[in-house]
Amino acid sequence: MYQQLELDPAAVVLVRQLAGPWADRYLTEALYPALQGSVDAVAPNPEAIRDQLADPFWCLNAFFDHYAFARRGRDRAELSILATKALARISNADTFETILKEPDGTALWESFVEVCAERKRKPYEQLNRGLLAGMLELAQEIYQFDGRGSIAEWLIEGVVQNQRIEPHFLRVVDIRGVGPKISSTFLRDMVLLFDLEDKIDNADRLYVQPVDRWLRLCAQTIVPEFDDETAVDWIIAGKVSKYCRRCHVSGIRFNMGASYFGLREVHEPNRFHTCATELVAGTQPSAKKKMS
């Protein structure tokens, strides 16, 4: 009969620190301020941001501003500006229903091409058209179904009704140019903002675990039966999600805290073990043993 390995006390402390204070730092220092600007919210708090995400225009604007180009390196900021400017040029929150009634995302792509020409920037159709037009077409598809068109509300309704998030992940990741990490990050943040994590079936929680190098290092440190540096992302996501449930912490908050800890404190992967050990030792003297 299969028996679960005992939880390492030091690893549990690390998980709870990352899902606690470090997740709080990520939310207050990074996510909330960024999304406040992306959705034109009145304050950097979840209530104000949720109100705006329910609007289909601001929800799409947030995706283009904060998520769509996250993996484009040094071009990320400029592409975000170009995309949101293109969206604002064809519509706004008051008139967006007209765009949602259109048959496809051609208008947004043509606007993007125009903005790029003004900035003397190549639009790179192969890289960007599928992403821009595809996300708008998802909003148009949702509008045909619910008469609203907010991608965030579509996600909420699906989770509340069916306790599943896999269909939403598959629909978003199918859009050319989006990719699994961007899809998972967007869904992760929406689920946290709308307090949906506990409603998601355990089997689907890996879809809200975007895997970066910091989460991979955390998995190698905390998961007893896992030490394979070559493991694919979905295996890491599933194991981390399961381990967080065993530690009675939010898997989403742990994911956020692990990434922020890596970015703000660790900086270099070869420092992760030392920094994690110091975090555990400084938090709870009884857990000063080195991380295994």
C-alpha cells in the first residue's frame, strides 16, 4: 500500500513563508499596482481591480498590458504599449460592444499595424497577429454566449459551475502566440483575485501553477520524491500543487511567493539553496537544520 513520505519540517516552513509574507509582498508590491494601471482601477486593491476586470474592454486591456508579451524580453514594455494603444484607438470601455459584435479581430490587428508604422516598428505578423486578434476573438466568442464578453467573468462562471479550469486553459493556450506559461499566469491571477482556488477540482490545480526557474528550484528542495532537473513543467506543477495541499497552504500564493523570492532575494539560481536555508533559519529557530 502506498504511503506518503513524512513532510520535512524545514520544507514546510519554507513553503509557508513563501505562501505567506512573500506572496503578500508580490501582491502589494507587484501585481496589484500593475493591474491597477492596466484596468484603470481607482485603487491598487483586489476589490477595485475585480470591478474593472468584469468590464470586457478593461479585461482585454489588462491581458495585453500585463500578460501577453511577458516572455518577449526587452521588447515586452514597448509591445504592451503598442497593443494597448491599438486597442484604445478602435474602442473604449463605453463603445466596446460594437467591436465585440464584429466577426473577428481584424480591426485590432489593422490598428496595431498602424500604430507600429507611426512608431517605425515592424508589426511582425507571424508573432503578433494570432495573439492580438485571437484574444479579441475569444472575447467576441464569450460575448456571443453571455452578452458581456469579459474573459475574467467567463472564467469565474466556468469554475463556479463545474469546478474545472482545464477547458479555459486549453482554450486560451490554443490561441497562437499565447503559450502555456502566459495562460497559466493569467488564470492563476484571475483565480486569486476572484477567490476561486478552493472551488477548483484538485486535478485541475496544476493549470494555475506557471513554472519558472524559481518554482523548479523550490520543487527540487521541498518535494521529497522529486529531484529530477529535467522534469517537464506539468509534472512539477502537479507535484507542487499536491505538496501545497499537504502543507495546508494556497498553491497559488506559494507560486507567487516562490517567484518573487527568487527575483527579489535570490537573483542567481546557485544562491537558492543558501537563501532558502537562511529564510527557514531566520523564521523559526527550531527549523535551523539545512534544507535537504
